[in-house]
Amino acid sequence: MNTSVLKVISKLRHLSRSDLAKMAHVSKQAVSLWFQKEETTISVQSKHLQALALALHLKVDDLLTPLPLSKDTPQKTSLTTSLLWDHLYPSLEDFVIALVRHKPRALSRLVEVYGLFQSKNMLGKSIWTLFPKYKKYLPPIRRKQSEQLWHFMQNQILN
């Protein structure tokens, strides 16, 4: 099983190690050992892996397949540098979780770096609908540009 996948899923779904233990039908100590290992791929009995996948409503392959950019690569370093230069979030994974949860600061950082249209391509229409909630976190020049675009798009939708 890939522990980096399990860590992200547990953070995203607010699952404790105790919750994961119940789902996988193992002890809390076993789950603690999973998270303590240095390796990202660990051996787990297939019955426990299947129980965990079923409880999480995932395919077993989802728990086995590494996350994109889970290893330190030049691409991950570049993304981390451009999106988290000020340590807004401790890791790229935490940043993505914040985006999924529509946290205003994360949304504003995405728009700050990539602009409204490219951010919309990444996250969908929520970039437009949530704009009033996160625009205050944008730097002044980007906010002004984005507000103009947002008003233009709102007028296009209404007409």
C-alpha cells in the first residue's frame, strides 16, 4: 500500500489512525507502524487492504498507485516554489487539500499564480463562484485585474 496516498486521504477526510484501523480491521498500533515507516510503499495483507478500500469507497489500485508528484522531482520543486514560496501550507499535498476544500487563501494563491482562466481549468466553476470570498487575499494589482474579468464574466452570464 502507498502510505502517501493514505496520508492524503486521511487528512482530506479527517480520519484518525483509529478510524483507519477500524476500517482495515487492524490494530491502532499497526496503523501507527504504517505511518512511521520511511518507505512510501508498505506490505499489508490483502484482506486488510480490501477492507480499507471498501470502507473508503475506493478501488484497491487507488491505495497502491503513488500520487502524482509524490517523489521529489524538478517539477514538484518548481510547483512548490511557485505556489508555496512563503510556506502558506507546509507541503504541496496540504495545498491541494486546501484547494479541494475551497479554502480562500489557497484559491487566491492559485489565481495569483495561474490567473482566473487557467485556475478555472484546474478546479472548475468554483473559481468564479467563490471569487467574492477569496479576492481579498489577492495582491492589489492581481485583484483589480481579476475583479474586472469577474465582472465581465458575470455580465456575460446575465446577458
